[in-house]
Amino acid sequence: MATFQIEGGQPLKGEIQPQGAKNEALQILCAVLLTNETVKINNIPDIRDVNKLIDILSNLGVKIQKLGKGSYSFKSDELNLEYLESEQFKQEGSGLRGSIMIVGPLLGRFGKGYIPRPGGDKIGRRRLDTHFEGFIKLGAKFRYNKEERFYGVEAPDGLKGTYMLLEEASVTGTANIVMAAALAEGETTIYNAACEPYLQQLCKMLVSMGANIDGIGSNMLKINGVKELGGCTHTILPDMIEIGSWVGLAAMTKSELTIKNVSWENLGLIPNTFRKLGITIEKKGDDIYIPAHKEGYEVQSFIDGSIMNISDAPWPGFTPDLLSIMLVVATQAKGSVLIHQKMFESRLFFVDKLIDMGAKIILCDPHRATVIGHNFESQLKATTMTSPDIRAGISLLIAALSAKGTSTIHNIEQIDRGYEDIDGRLRKIGAKITRL
């Protein structure tokens, strides 16, 4: 288990380039299974979760060639489908939640797909019902081996387009169903579909491969199935979660940072939500500029004067992946804020670490925490802690970089799952961080 040692309280300065989006990459990589032609993908982040999925694709028989930093070609013309029922796959697939999205393209193209019960962040119950209910409505038969915790769907006679209303606007569930429906017979309508930029990117990629999809960017998608899809070249968006992480880091450390090439049109509510905490965010071309907040930052209040409430929601609402960042940034704001994590019931369970560092936080219940900001009058204190998941891990890292003294963070493999060369990139802008 690797560890970060951080000497906090150092102001940072410089430019930082966001990595490719993790959540988009996991979808896009699974889509290469839909065709036997070559697919080229650019801006793939070099992170643990994505590299695990690339290894799974390679073991499945996908021919993979690295073309340069972040650029690969994939050709799925000779797949070994027996690998899907092997012990090796059961072990490798169960360690990566994103592996669930190989089922849709395999089901659409070959009429069958299997997956071990996937792992991932321990942030609460994350159901797979949306995925499999969608497959069943397309005509697939579902089976689950309880002893081996293994899921399977089969459609030997092919998939048939249909209308479906999703119970929840699951991003990965929508992506999986869209990939299966792209090769189904007839028209599929998906209502209450997720419409995150990453899902839009997947749909645009499929269209470039020959798919027929209407309603991209809305919560109603119509897919007219085609017999086959071809190759394409696709470039992944910058990671909006990492961009938000850098904004929070700049504010907490009173640092002057420029975040390069952020794709402003795909950031949604993220800039304005940080502004609610009083953080100055300037648009310079396609860059974000954050000045050093020497005088701190003050939380806004609602028009009627009531306490600010920041909560998550499906896109175009505020992404739940950034609520942990908002919470840690609020610890040094002037004023109070209620953080309401609606979508996952265990994502706030890292606040005890922040309380140990001197933060004033009241954990109301598994979904809500009230933060009373210090206004930098009392600096957070260094401590030793363990990263429970990706987003809590980066939040604790930001807290440690702002704290007085030397902090230690264990289990940083969780951070490496979502952030590329995080310590190397932080050192380039002045952070004192060592990987042990």
C-alpha cells in the first residue's frame, strides 16, 4: 500500500493541463467491441481504472497498439469470448466497476455478455438493475449465478428495439443500453436517459461509426439499429472532475492557477457552483484562471437570506463526484453551507478525517453535512489518514496541501485510480509531496 507525505501550507502557482475524462474513457473503450474495424482513441488518461480496462480488452482478444501518449488503436476482429467465463476474468472484472459496460456491446454484436459482480468505490449501494432491465426489454434473457456472483445476458435470436422508461438516469446504464441498441433490430426509445457530456460523447462516437441516434444531449434517445458499425477516430474530453479538483485546490491553498483547455461548454454548473462559495473563476479563452484568494472567499446566501445549500443531481445538475471537493473547500470559507449528497449514502463518511484536522463539520446524516467555515482564521492541522475512495482521496489531499505541518495519506492507490501522475503534476506547480 503506497503513501503520500505532504508538507502543507505552501502556496502553488502555474499552469496545469487536465487529463482525459475517466468516466468517458471507460465508456468509449468498451465501444471498440462493437466493430471489427480499427478504432483510434486520443487523450486516454493513464490511470489505474482505465489501464485495468485496457488489460481486460487485451485479454479478450482486442488488438491494441499504443500510438503515442494517451493515443491507442483498437481492433476487435478476433475476440476470445471464452475468456468471459474464465476464472481470470472473474477476478479481473470484479475489481473494476466500469467493466460492466462491456456487456452491452458484446450482447449487441454477439448475442451474449457476461460479467462478475463489479467492485469500485465503497460509496453506497449502486444498483445494476438499470443495465439488465434494459437488456431484458431488448429481448435478452438474464441469469445470475449467486454462488459465483456472476451475471449473464443472452439473446441468441438477436435484440429487438423497444420503448423503455428508465427507473433512474444511470450514466453507465444508459451507455450500456445505447451500445446494445445500436445493433438491435428496429427502433429503441430510451426515456429518462442520462445526458452527461460523456454520454453525449459516446453517442457522437457511435454516430461516427455508423449508428443512427437522435436526441443526443436530451433525456430521450431514439436509436434505429443498424446491422454493423465501422471504425472511427475519437478524442476524449478533459476531465471535469479533475478540473473542479484543481479549482478547489487553488482556493484552499490561496494559489494562483491557470487550468488549460477545459472545454468550458461541457462544464455545466461547475463554475457557478464554486462561485457560490465565493471563489473567483475567470474565463480566459478556453482556460480557467483562479487568482490567489489572499483575503479568502465568502459563501453566498440564497435571496431570502437562508443558508446556502449545495446538492447533486443528474446532469445538467451538479455532479455528485465534486461534492467531496466542495465540502473540503467550504471548511475555510467565510460563512456556512449545507452539503447535501443525494445520490450516494456513504460518500460523506470521510468527514471525520477533516474534523480531526480541525474542520467544523456537523454530519447530520449519511447524506447531509453542515460546514462552518474558518475563513482561514484557523488553519487545518496535519494528520495521518487513509483514502477511502477516489473523490474522498483527492479531497483529503487538498486538505493536506492546505494544512499546517506534514500529513500522511495511506491507500493512495484509490487516488491513482482516477488521477494521472497526481504527485508529479502537483510538484510542477510547487507542491511538496512525496510518494513513499
